[in-house]
Amino acid sequence: MRTMARWFVLHGIVRIVTKKWAEKGDPQAALISDPEIRRDPFPTYERIRADGPTLRTKIGIITASHPVAAGLLRSDDFRTTSIATSVPPHLQWIERATRPDALHPLMPPSLLSVEPPSHTRYRTTVSSVFTARAVAAMRADVQAVADRLLDELEHDAEAGRPVDIVGRYCAQLPVAIISDILGISADERDRVLEFGEHVAPSLDVGLGYRQFREVQKGLAGFDAWLADHIAELRRAPRDDLMSQLIAATSDGVHLDDEELRATAGLVLAAGFETTVNLLSNGIRLFVDHPDQLAVLQADPSHWGTAVDEVLRLESPVQLTGRVARRDTEVGGLPILAGEFVATLLAAANRDPEVFADPTRFDVTRANANKHLSFSGGRHFCLGAALARLEGEVGLRSLFERFPELTTEGPGTRRPTRVLRGWAELPVRLRPRVSSPAALG
């Protein structure tokens, strides 16, 4: 009964009202309730953009404007949201009464859902471990993992067998790296993959009851396992960043067990699932735009920009939200304290006010790094440097090994709304053809 009550206040009400509002033409409701629109949300994003820098809908305020979104993400007039933001005020007591012990990526103490001063202390401690130098030192490991995975795919290429590049490569690369960061042994990486299946839909609202139960069960199981794993690292620290984080302090204060579990869970959620989407989105873009792959083959120095262009055009994270702390104004629209504002990151990344010819895939785009795919302000993604590194090494290595890679069929998009990527992307790998000189 508790599970049913929690589903109803978090998702059931949303499912009922958004379906009704979508039928009446509300674009934000349609983004939530219509699976066809979720598969291709960009026409709806443009419809929202056409209505001005901000639009008031039945659900809240929404913006597709890059300047508005960038300013809002940095504004002290707004705070982050939680999974309970969508709950009507008179039903919030049910949400509190049915809240499980297991951590959720959109509930405190997750970095996504806390604000200063807790956020400052928390982020300072985490940042002291996840430094730019630490990430740069991972390049050799990322390359080694990519090379190993590509060696395994050579057999399929030689046999002419199509493969699901998402399951065989896009997921395997980040799961290996994140597992190394968290001190998770190779024989337990399946837990990370399983967690990814649950965390992606946990960021959405309007889930069906069966899916909600599966997500809750998965998060609870992983949280319990993570508690045991952290306890083991306390007893026997290893040469990994998680062991360093356990020992780290800010003003002499360690992160407690709940904060450590939340951090580990967020690293998995943000560092794994989004990177799978970055890689799979990038592969599809390059297959569909061989002229841009040719640019990189002629001049590999553009690979860093190419990754930012993938992030811009096919953002792995489509949106985020903020709640007004006080009465304010956004894009000329008055906002009352407590009102929710959704920033469509993926739409902002295609704003013609900032990006010329915004729907064109251009790996030499001078301002590709102005995208908002990593959010902004004090909640700018801690894993941005690692995501860029994995994206560059992963995509470059794949297309250097298999430059004539082609897709086999349309593939299957993930059904999620917040995270956008491919669930399956069948491809055919063709081995490199040696040059006549090499043969001679």
C-alpha cells in the first residue's frame, strides 16, 4: 500500500493530468506523456521556442532559450529540485510518509538536490579527489579499455556479424572506468550495468506503476550493496578514488556514510548512463554524417570539438529544473516564489540566437563548447572532463579501427525523457583494409 501511495503522488497524478493537458495542446505535458514525442522531441522544442524566451504551461514555466537557461542555472534566485517537486502541496505529507530509506539521485544528500552551505562543503570534498589531474591520468586507462573492447569486436568484424554497439562497446567502456573509480572489481560490474537500467527512468516523472516498482526495488538493492562496498573500502582501502574520498575532509569533516553512498550513486548515474548516451549518439551522428567523419580523419585535432558538437546536437541530458526561491523574473515573465521552471538544455543547445545553423552537425564549430549539456553554475557537472575524455577516446578509437562502420536497421531509442540515447544500435563492423604498400 505504501508503494502504491508513493507511486500515485509521484507519478500517478502526473500521468492522469499530463495526458489530459497534452490532448488540449500543452507542449510540456506532451513531452511527458507522449512516447512518440519523447522519441523525437525537437519539433516540440521549436514550438516552445517560437512562443518566446519563456512559456507558462499547466505544469510550470519552461524555456528553450540558451541565454535564459544559462542565466537561470547561475542565478541565486533559484534552487535545485527534488523528485518530490511535482507533488501537490496538500499531498506532500504522503510523499514524506512513504519515503524509502534507499537513496535517490534526485533526493538529498545527492549533489543534484542540495544547496549551500551543505552543497559547498560536499562539493569541495568531492572536488578534492575528482581533480583535473586525476581525470587526465585516466587517459591511458580509458585507451586501454577501448583497445581491449575493440580487439574483441575484431572477431565479429572478420566474421561479418552485426553487433549491438551499445551493449558491446558504449556501455562496457564507461562501466569499466567507473568501476575502477569506485573500487568495484571486474566480476561485480554487472551490478553497475543493472543500476544503470534503473537510474535512467528514476529521473523521469509519470512512470507506470510496474516500472516504478522495478526502479524502487533496483535502487534499494543497489543502495544496500553500496553500503557494504563502502564499509569494505573503509576496512581495506584500495588504490581508487572512492577510497580517497572516504579519507578526504573539508575543514576536518569527513563525508558520512549516507553522503558517500549518494556520491557513489551519483558518479554511477552521471558518469555511466550519460556517457553511454554520448557514445551511442555520437556513433549514430557520424554514421549519418560521413562528411564530418572525413574531416576528423583528415585532421584529428578536431576530435575535442567534435565531442562538444555531439553533446550540443544530441544532449545526453535533455532538461533540468529549478524552483524559485523568491519572486523574480525570467525572460520577461514574472515568477512567483516556489514556482518550477524547466530548462530544456537540448533545446537551448540548438538556439539560433547562439549557434548558427543550429541543426547542422559541424565538428569544427567554433563555439560548440557553449552548450549547456553539463548544466551550469554551482551545479555544473563534476564529471564533465571525464565524459569528454571518454567521448573523445571512445569515438576516435572506434572509428579509427572501423572507419567503414555502418548501422543495421534503425536501432531503438531509450524511452526515457530526461536522458536521451540509444537502447540498441545494431552495426556492422568492417575490418580495416591494409594499403597496397603494406601488402607488398
